[in-house]
Amino acid sequence: MKRFFLIAGEPSGDRLGAALMAGLRQLAPETRFEGIGGPLMQAEGLASLFPMEDLSVMGLAEVLPKYLHLKRRIAEAAAAASAASPTALITIDSPDFCLRVAAIFKAARPDLRTIHYVAPSVWAWRPGRAAKMAKVIDHVLALLPFEPPYMTAAGMSCDFVGHPVVAEPLATPAERQLMAGSSPLILALPGSRAGEVTRLAPVIGEVLADIKVAHPQVRVVLPTVRGVAQLVRDLSANWPIQPEIITDPIRKRAAFAAANVAIAASGTVSLELAANQVPMVIAYKMHPVTFWLMRRAARIDTVTLVNLVAETRIVPEFLGKNCRAELIAPAVLQLLVESQRQDSAMNLTMERLGRGGAPPGLRAARSVLAHL
């Protein structure tokens, strides 16, 4: 019987972990799991060591105030993983936390295997991370088709397993009707972390003020996650167009299917929008120190995954000092008129990420078992 200790630190990792767990159980039904995860992994049978939300922090300036707390959580997670003596430790994304746990675990249990799900974006910035990671990680599961060569060059084995977005269910015609209406529908997606939401929500509110002038009847839907739902309600309370805030997955699918355009934080959500053929504008506002550091280290000129995978720059981005309503609003208004502009890039992205193949969670499970 195989036993895995899994660690996920944010909602996207929770989705990956849950699909991997389901795939492992399908291929090896007696598999057992321990570790840290969110509601989706818990639904697959994981009893989380502590709340996953404790780890949902991103950026140097954001991490510093919680450094001591995170350091304790790292030690706690590493000790629990070592004590569990699993077939393998599987860390999922959240590299600042997960790879520190993996280093402690590997030092204590060099006889056990370590697997990391989501290759670090060394093609984007800090290429030296791959070599550093190879000291504590044996095998990598990559979401993007161009990533394995970077990992193998650093000394790890790596498989492209497809991106989970290609296997996520789309709205049925009946579900789509839940959001049907005659006026344009805008998706507001300010992020899944408290810091992201706090910085981006006021900007989206200002954008909506400009949109309302041109489209007085426009509707706004704001899908969010459990951890920041109340914060989202508080920060959107004074928006000029009051959004419908939803956490229900069925209504979220309906909103993505019915939307005319989205204003979204940078991240995986751009792929969800592409899967649903929703034209998008990407905006991101982080702490100035964090943004300055990341810009200095960047090796690419776009952060949007649709642009990267489709090898285009069709999705407009407004990052850092350019994350301003007077720049974002015209781009949103243009997409409301030219709704087909991004279709080709979105379709190509889905094909390259594995649409039409085996579910990524199952492919990831096969990779894990083959590596072991």
C-alpha cells in the first residue's frame, strides 16, 4: 500500500492535489494520504494538519510580517511528513513554503522520494531556482509543455502532465441560463489572496465607474473563494455597480459561460477564462518593493499564461504602476465591442495544455507511480 504526504498552500494547489489524489486512488485504490490541503483535497479524504489558508501569502513584503508564523508551520509540516514515513512527499506549488519543507524532509529522510507538482517558472525569472530545487526534489510534474527541458537540465526527472484547466467542467446550457440577461456581463476577478484583493478591488471599482458611463445597464459578477469572501464583500460594497458575489461552483461556471469580458488578476484564472472563451484584461497591483524586485528579475515581457502558451501578446496587461482605471477601462470597453479578438489564442492555449487527452490528474498520477 502506498502512502503519500501532500502539501498544498493555496486554492489552485488544492485543485491540483485533489485531482492527483483521485488519479492515484483510481490507479492504486489502497493509497492513503496525509498532509495539508484545502476543501477539495479534504473531500478526497485528506485530514489537513492545519488550515491551508495559513500559507496563502505571496511576495517578500507580504511574507515578512508573517515570517515567524510561517517558519513554525514549515517546521511543523516537515516534522509531520518525516514522522509519517510516506512512500513520497508530494509538494504542490507554493514553492517558498513547500521547498523549505522538502529540504528539511530530505535531510531527515534521504531514503524517501520527493515530488513537486508545478515546475517553477524558471523560464520567466530566477533561472537558478531549478538547480537549487534539484538538491531536494527528485521528480517534477509540469503543467506547461515547454517546461520539462528546464527541469531535466537541472538534474530532476520531469513529465508534462497537462494543465487541470482542460479537464474542468464547463457550464451546461441549463446552467448558463442562470446568468442569462440582455445587458453585458463583466466578471470581476481580483484574486484569491487577501493582499491581491485588497490592492486590486479598489482599482476594479474605479474601472466600473467608467464602464457604467458607456453601459449603464452592465452587470457584474464576482466569483471568489471561501478564504477572502468577506473581504471581497467589504471592499466591493461601494463599487458603482454592485456585484453579485458568488462562491457556489455551479453559479461560477454559469458566470464564466455567460460573461462578455473579464477584469482579472494575473494568474491561473486567465486559463479558466480561455477555457470558457471569455475575453480578458489582466491587472495586477502588488507591493511596490515586491514589484520592483520581480521586474528586475524578469526574463519575459508578459505574465499572462495565454500570451505565453499561445506565443502571442493579444491579452492586454496592466501591471504595477500601469494598474490604473484610466488605462484599464478603455481596454475593457474595446473588448465589449470586439469580443472575438482573443479567440484564436485561447483555443491554441487549450490545445497545447492537453485538451482532448487524458485528465491531467490521472496523467500526474501515472507519472508519480512510474517514477516510484
